[in-house]
Amino acid sequence: MLSSDPPADFVFDREVEIFLAVCRTASLATVDDDGAPHNANVQFAHGSIGGQASAPFDLWWVSSPTSAHSRHLTARPRAAVTVYAHADAPDQIRGIQARGTVTPALTPGDAAYPAALRRYAAKYPFVDTPPFDAAVARQGLYRFRPQWIRWIDNRRGFGWKVERTLGG
């Protein structure tokens, strides 16, 4: 679904992937047992692992399984995410809004854990160095898989956006 007519040179995947590559923090929205909203900021890496070329917009983050948002996601594995560029001028606002599912946390004993950790460490090399490596090994690696993404880019015009529904 297109909310705006993108220019001929606009390539959704390229625009979003470049943006996700330079951003470092996502705002993760979950819902608690009483239905109250909860928000947490997480440092993320993006992309597929293990040859899953169909998942370029997956977001990966490290978090404690006992944190509020992790407990919420264990009970209800659906979330909303925003990633945005820090901008003071309205005509520079850009970012993504997304809805999707979160898979159970990967831990060091899981087969997919090494590939997911490599994806994350490529963006945050400090996770492979002491004392962070030991701390990360005690956490879980979570994956958000978007089912819907809205790309907003006020540099193209105030309120300019494109929406895309994804499989999975």
C-alpha cells in the first residue's frame, strides 16, 4: 500500500536498509498482563541470519529474559517498533514505524545463536570483549520480524510516507 506516490528512483528496501544500518536505537512497544502499554529502548542490529535473504528488516537485540518487555513478549509475542533519526527541524524527520512478531530469545545453546550474535556484534563489536561478552551470554538475543512497515521521510515533503505489508 502506498500512502504517497514515491519518485521513480525510490526503492523501499534500499531506503529502509540504509536507514537501519546507520541508526542504533529502536523504541520497542509491548503490552503487559493488564493490557497497559510499555516502552523500552533497545540497541539493535538488522538483517537476516543463516542465509534467510527474505528477512532484511529483522531487528535483533540483547535483553534480559527477566526485563518487563521480555516477559511481555514471552506472554504475547507481538510488538510495535519505531526507529527514527534524531532531527530538530520538522523537514528532517524520518524513520520507520513497524508492527510484527518477536521470536523467543536465543541463548548460547541454540543452533541459531552464533549467527545472530555475529549479526549483532558486527554493529556492536564491544559485545565480543570482556566484560560485555560474559554479560551478553547471560542475556537473550531477540528477533523482531516486521509484518508491516511505514517509512516516513519529511525530507521528501511534510507527511510523506510509504507503507508496505510483508509476509511472515
